[in-house]
Amino acid sequence: MADHPEEEEVPFVDYEGEEEDDLNNEEEEPVVAAISHAVDPHQVAMAVAGAGDSETEDEDDDDNEGPHPPAAAKNETAAAGGGGDDNEQRGRDANQSKQNGSSGNNSSSSVMDKPLAAPRYQPDDNKNDNGNDKKMMPRKQQSSREHVGAYIPPAKRRLLEEQQKQQQKEKSNQSNDDSNANKVTPIHIQRQTWEKLQRTINGTINRLSLTTIKPLIHTLFQNANLIRGRGLLIKSLLNGAISSPNYAHIYVTLIAVINTKLPECGELLVTRAILAFRKGYARKDRMVVSAVLALLGHLFNQGLTHELLSLQLLTILLDGDPTDDSVDVAVGYMCIVGRQLTEVSPAGVHAVMERFRGLLHEGTIGRRGQYRIETLLKIKRGGFVDYPTLPDEEHLDLVEREDQITFELGLDDEGLSGEEGLDVFGFDEEYDEGEREWERIR
């Protein structure tokens, strides 16, 4: 057999110890990091210094004890009293303290190098945003935010307004007449009065009916200054008539009563109705045109408008080549004003009816328009019996014809103004004078 070369012995290297040291170092870093966030750096430094001093004291004790006894002496001592175990334990403790000292120095340097994290903000439920203690705050101060924009019930608001009025009356009685003449009511009081006036007018218009019209008229005169709020009144009446044409005769009865004392209100309503008809006719809005015509028709029946305006409206609807919608609207308006117009201007009614007959014979309109004209001719032969001037004379005949004021406004009049500025609030320097004037009128 051939001789094999001798294998070289590979020196044994213990890697387990190094791996354990690496693991120990890796485990110590997060612990030190956690300590750095929780402990003050000065306390850590003092703790490290204390550990170093303990190591020095242990080494000095070992040096002072002198040379260690041989192994035989150790065995004898162990057999005698077990003192060798104490020495071995002391040696292990010394080595462990050295390792702890070296790691402590490294950890202290890493702790000092790393900045401390700022403490997280934890809100205190017992303190408010300003830092004040809620328990120590008075109850009124805690609930001050709850009263901002708080809802006031209508009954309580009326009570407060009555108290405010009473206080104003007491102050006015104490002051002299000269001082009252020179004094102007503040703007905030005028605004409050304006808002109350608006609520009163809108509430009255919404509650109007055949049975409630008389008491509501009395209430309106008592609680609302119609000189100052005539713009609000006419706006509410016109909007109600357009949205609910079936109540137009009730709205007109209200304005007929007011017109006997305040002709400005009646004139403003007629003017705005004419302007609304112009605008709706230009836009070809049948709903607005028919609603405004119903309002104007009842105004004519109550004596607020002249018969010339009614004839102009019928002429413009039937002029030229009318459509079925124009004929339908004209027939409806003729049914409202036919009876009263026949008494006032029979010649005008005859001319209008001849125009209807001409359209029927020409055949230029559709079947629906022809049927409406034939129905109107039957109603005219019956004398408009089914279409009285006042639908309910018991509740709507509240003003004598002689006492009524008639406005001779035409459809083609120029310079008509709706006075939209009366619908919005404005500071009035003659506010007190207007209030005294309304007291005399009502």
C-alpha cells in the first residue's frame, strides 16, 4: 500500500463565543435606546460612573488579599469549610463586572450622543382650550358658547318685545317733547321692527281665507305699519296671487280695504301687476300671464282699475294671429270681467266678442281654441250668470263703490316704477314721524 500524506490539522476556532457576543451587543442596543427615551441622560451617566467605581473597589480588594493558595490548598479548604466556592464565585463576579463596565461605557456614550425624543402631548379632559380648569370655571362661563345664536321661542320673543316697547314708552314719557323731536331711533331697533313687520305681513297673507279675512284685516292694521311696509305687503300679495290664482279675489279684497286709507298701496299693486304682465308676455310664460290677469280682473271688479286697462289686455291677446294659448287666456279673463265690463262699457264688450267670432269663422286657430270661443259665446248669451263680479258678496263686499279709489293706469304707460327699494330695509331718519302718522291713520 502506498503511503498517504499526512493530513494537516486545522486549528479549531470557537465561533460560538463571537456569535454570542454579537448577539449580546445587538440585544443591548434597543435596550439602551429604550432607556435613552425614558431616563434622563445625567442619571445614566451617574449610574455608569457608579458601576466603574464598584469595579475598581473589587480589583483593589483582590490585590490586597495577596497570592492565591495552590490547588491542593484549595481542595483542602473546600473539604474543610467550602471556602473555595466563594473564591470562585468572587472571581466570576469580578469578570462579569468588567464586562458590564466596558458595555456601560459604550452605552453611556451612545446615550449621550442620541437626542432625547420630545414627550407626546396628552390632552387633559379636565381643561379647556385656554388651559383653564373646567372644574374651577363658573357655570355661566362654561355655558357661554351654548347661548350664541340660541333659538328663542315665539312666545318668549313677543314677551321680550313687549317689555322693550314698555321701556321705550316709559323713557319717552320721562323725556320732553323737544328732546323727542330731535331724537332718532337707533338702527338696530329699526331693524328689529322691520323684521317683526315682515313676519306679521307674511303670516297674515298666508292665513287669508273667506272666513278669516275680516279679523285679519283688523289685526294687520293694529300690528303693522303699512306706510313703512307697503313694499313688503304688495310683494307678498303679488307672490301669493301668482302661486295661488284661486285666492286672487281674497287678496284683492284685502288691498281694496287698505286702498281706502292708503291709496299708495293700491297704486303700487296695480303698477307691479302691469309690469309683471309685460315681463311674462315677453317671455311667453303662460302661467304668470294667466295668474296676473286673474289678479287684474278682480282689481277691476273691485273698482281699483279703469275699464280701459281691461280692454287693452283683451286687445293685445287677440291681436294679429293669436295662438291657442292666447285665446284660452283671453277667454278666461273675459269670464272674470265680463259681467262688470258689460255694465261699464257695453260697446267695448261688443267689439271684443266680434273679434272672438271672427277668429272662429276664420278657422286659423286649433280645435281647442274654437271650443273655448264657443263656450264663451254661450256664457255671454246667458249674461255671465255663472261668473258674478264678487264670488262671495257676504265676505268680499267690504267697501262701497263710492268710497273706492280708481287708478287710471294703462298697459302702454311709460315711466312705471315698481319701487323695489321698498322691499328692503333702510335706515329712516324720519322713523318716529312715520310711526306717529300711522297712529293717526289707523
